[in-house]
Amino acid sequence: MFRRNDVYYSSSSLLFVTPRPTHRILSMKCSSGCSCSPITRCDEFWFEDGNLVLQAQHTQYKVHRSLMSNRSDFFRDMLTLPDATEGTEAAPLFLPDVGEKHFTILMKFLYSQWGDDLKFTTYDWLSVVRVAHRFQFTSALRVGMDNCADLEPDLKLYWAEQLGITEWELPARHAAVLAFDLYGESAPDSPAYMALWLKIYRARETLARVRAAYMQRCIVARDAAPVPFKPLCQHMAAALTLVIPRASRKDLKTKVENALREGPMCKGGCLTFGEESMLLWLPREEDEFDIINQSWCSLDHCEQELETKAYWLGLRVIHNAHDLAILVE
């Protein structure tokens, strides 16, 4: 870390900028001409024995240098600079691009005691992840990530890309594409999020085409198998054609059964499939992950390459006699 013109630079490209004096901050005007909110103290995290004053947006915190240095690699490096003068009531250390709400939640976590019931929501834990990642609170970041398991996959993918959390990126990408009943309706209103959903929709359409081609090859292979099978009735074929391309694995059997009930049934009852055999109408999960990753690139998603992928998936079906044997219940 080094300092130049009152700006600190670190290896993580974060900035700490020396703020203007308090009385000037109080008189600052927004670009729209309105008066900015006055500076306030966060009573919950304004400790009389604190020795480090931080400011996030219009809120100041008086906390302990030892805690911040012990928990954050960034603060440890920054606070050990010999000419660091910020961090007092007269000259608080300003935290750029950090919301006061998110920083307060991180402080609640850092000052909590073992066994405290924080009653954090998933979105509170996401605030911990965002601020902890920015300021290199390693243990807080790990705990926050562990508690975001219930975060919607599209939001997890969005923040993985925004923060560079590679551990989240691929699993969240696969989950977002394969959650066919998920739509981006209650998430960040930003160009990056909209661009993310364009990629999700594109990957879904690519996967739908591959699934449809794979299913048709399954039908052809089943009909051509040397072992005689009960014919696949037109009602079941229609239901599979309707559902297979755009259904999640966990809902596949239920949606096929619902599709059958909505249309005409065979007199003797349509051919049915169990949970395990129903999934055999889909490509293997790892193959679908591969298809999603191929279609994720910003360029046109290599139609010929994906068609070749579908062809080889079809050959895998044709030569897999064991799978064909259990394609019927």
C-alpha cells in the first residue's frame, strides 16, 4: 500500500480518500443542487474508548483500531502506515462507495459475541459479504458466504461477478439457468444485472434446443432397441416434447404428469416413468453444465459446436443399453 496526494492505494485497488473538514461536508451540495444529509454518529458503534473514527456516507463510527486491524488485512496494512493521520474525530477516515446500512450490519457482526442471535436475513448476510470482501475481512467474508446459501441464484451470480467471488460464480450460473421458473423481477436495477439476465435467457434457449434434440434421439434409440418395449404413445410423446426443454430436474416428473392430465389419455393408460427413468430423457447434468458454459460467452454461441455436442449426446444414448432398459417403468 502507498499514499499519493492524500489518496491511499492498495493491492486490491481500494481507495481511502482524506475527507473534507466536517463543516465543509455539512455544506456540500449534491449535483442536483439539494442539501446533503447532515453527518450523524452511529450511537450503537460510537465507543468512548474507541480510537478510530470511520465515515460511511453520512454516518460516523468510533471503533477500535485493534479490532479492525486484527480482522481486516486491508485495515492492518493501512493503519500501520507511518504518516497515516486520518481516523480522528477531526479527520475521520472516509470509506468511499460503502453504504452506511451495509457497513452498520458488518459492525454488528464484528462486535457480536459468540452465541449471539443476530437475526440476520439472507440480505443482511449479503451486506456482510459485500463490505467484508471490499475491505478484506477474511473470516467475516467466509461466514457471510456460508449464510447466503438461500440467496436466489441470479442474485448470487450477479454479486459473484460484481465482487469477483469465483467460488460462487459457476454453481450460481448453472443454478440460475436451470431454475426455469426463476425470473429476474426483484433484484438490482442496473445495466449489469439486465445484461446478466440476457445471458441467462440465451443459455436457457440453447439448452432447450439441445434437450429437445436429445429427447428425440432417445425416442429413436428406444424404438430401435432389440429389446421390445411398450410403444411410447402420442400423448406421452407430446407431454415430453412440451415439458422436457424447459423444466427443472426436480419438477420434471410432476410437470409431465400435469401435462398428461390436461390432454387426452390412452384408454389403457399412458406409459409412465419413475423419478429415475424420467431423468434419463435429459442429458447428464455435467453435460448440461458444459452446454451452459459454452453458451455464456459474449460471442455468438457456436451453434455448430453445440449441435455437434447434441449429436454426441445422442450417440451416448444409443450405445447405452442399460439406460434404455430402464426407460420404462
